[in-house]
Amino acid sequence: MKEVYRKCVFVSILIAMLIIIVSGILYVNDKLPDTIFVNSNETTDYNFSLPVSLEVKDENGINLSGKNSICSGKKGNFDGKYKLFGLIELKNTKVKVVDKKYVYPVGLPIGLYLKTQGVMIIDTGEIENKNGENVSPAKNKVKAGEYIIKFNDISVSNKAQLCYLINENKGKKIMLTVKSEKETRTVELKPQLAKKGEYMLGIWVRDDSQGIGTMTFVTEDNKYGALGHGISDIDTGKLLSSYNGTIYNANIWGIKKGEKGNPGGLCGSIIYNKDNEIGDIEKNNNCGIYGNFDKNLIKKYNIRKMEVAFHNEIKPGKAKVQFIMDSEPEEYEIEIVEINQNIKEKNMVIKITDKRLLNKTNGIVQGMSGSPIIQDGKVIGAVTHVMINDPKKGYGIFIENMMENI
């Protein structure tokens, strides 16, 4: 009986050790970056904060010393492998050797006008028809987040045009072409004459989007990245499918301070005319908006060019956020609380510590998304979101993730 007991204890300990080892390996794997960037013709030191070494195999391009110093030569992409204690093979990684990059960190509030590809469906609903009956002609036929791009064979660009076509068609059956991320399909619907005398489909829709955000950076060839996150629909939460847009000067005349449960925001006005245009919008994706920018504003605000840092250079601790609140850029102290290397967005948890900014905003407010983050004299990312329950804290995105779209 004692022998059986001893065996059970031994097996239990062995299983516990295996669980700890496997969990440890999985934890280590998750913390190690899937991609490492290195400047060409430089030596870059890495501290993985773990007993991990990195092997990179290339006779001419990269050499690796025993202290995780990558000595890079020619530009290119190379394969690497992490090892725990120098023995246990972990995951593979990509090592990318590139030339140094420089951008102008901006921090200027801008007005946004994004034109969508068609008319976005928010939801379907009931219509009270001329007989007093509640009907839902579009129920289960179209979905929230889809875009109406054609009415019969006519391309649809905005809500006003769609309403006009519906009423011109009267009560005849129509074919709507709708587009989603996965497919484009055609559905048949019959407009209903509502009690108010208009023909309707029972679809809630929205077209163009406007708002205020912050310019993150401008390249030497006048390309820009802003916001650090895409423009999404307020109701569906889905990224707006756009084909172009415009950015404008924004007149910020006040700030609503953030509070717990209420993020606050920049209060301003935008004049949507040609004289007030400062750029265009060519892309809208999960890492921000992109296009061309009026470089004269870089000279106006005396913004200096700065080197771009890779995510493996970023460390927890002190950093700064740049924002143009009055007439020139100002840097405000923040703390990088946490770094998440292996995701595309929300790469950093940040905390506002500068009393000057806290007095003005009480933390991060809506409209500050895109404010550049700077550490050790390099641009490392941008502010993206505020934490609703603590406006002093928020998230940031790595600058390299934003620059992949330039």
C-alpha cells in the first residue's frame, strides 16, 4: 500500500512539473517577439528578460554573439530561432534588417471627413405602412455592417441618393447589391409605402463620417499616418469601408476633461471648405488613416525630424507624448506601464503623469488619438485609446505597425 502511495505521489509531482514546464514555455513563447527589426550596419543589443538566446543563420548578413548582440550587415529578411537555456528550442522568429527611418512627429488636432464605399447598413426595423400595419421588408435579408453599393444597376454613394431612388421607384421590386468583408451579393426587396407618404425599405443607414483626431507623423515625402486606429462606425463598431476623404484644420476652442466612466474630449469646429484643407485620406485600416499632407504645416510649427524606434527598443518607464494645444508642439511626461509585442494594436499601456496635461485634460481624451509617443529621442508610437474607468491611462500602438501602411 505504501509503495502504491509513493508511486502516486511521484506521478503527481511529475505531472505538476510537466505542467509548470509546458506553461512556462508557452508563457515565454508568448512574450518573445515574432519579428525583430535591426538597423543595417549596426550592433543591436537585446535583453529578452528571460534565459533565452537567439540563433540567426546567415553567413554574410547577420552574426550573433553569446550576449544577444545582433551585428547586422546587408539589408534583408532572415530566419531566427529562440532557445531556452540555450538548449530547448522555442519558436521561430523573423529578423528584418532595414535602414534607419525618420519622420516628423506632429501631434496636431485635425478635422476628418471620410467618404464611405456606398451606404452602411446599421440595422433593420419596422415600418408602419399606409394601412397601419407594422412591416419589415428588409428583415433577415440584409445585415448590419454591410454596404449598399448598388440600387438595381445604379451605383449608390450616399444616403440622400438612396432615399431618392427608393421613392422614384415607387412600390416596384428592386435589387440591392450589398457588400461585406467576405462577399458581395444581391437581394430582392419591395419598398413599402409608409403612413407618412414615403416609400421605405425598413433599413437604418449611414454614409460619410466626420470627426476630430490627431496627426501622428509625416514622412519626408509628405505622406502621413494619423489616429493609430481606424475610423469605425459608432453603432456597429465595424471599420468603415472608405474610398477617399479629406483632412482639415481644426479649431479647438475647449476641452471637456475626462472622468471615470466618461472619457471627455476635444471641443472644436471644422470648416469643410477648400481653403481649410490640409490633406487627403487614402486609407482607413486598423492602424490608422493615411494619405498626403501639406508639409508647410511642419515648417509652421517648427517640428523637427526624429528617428523611428523599433518595438524591441522600447522599454517600460518614462516617455513623452507630443501634442499641439496652442501654437507649438509640447511634450508631456507619461509612463509606459506595459508592452505587448505580438499584437497589431494596443501594443502599450500608458499613463499620463505630467501635471500640466492632467490640469488641462485630466488624462487622455477623445480626439487625442494619434498623439505621437517619444522615448529617448525617438518616435516609438501613438496614443490610441483611453481606459474608460481611468482617464489617466490608455493604450498606444507601435510606430512600426503604423508605418507598414505608408
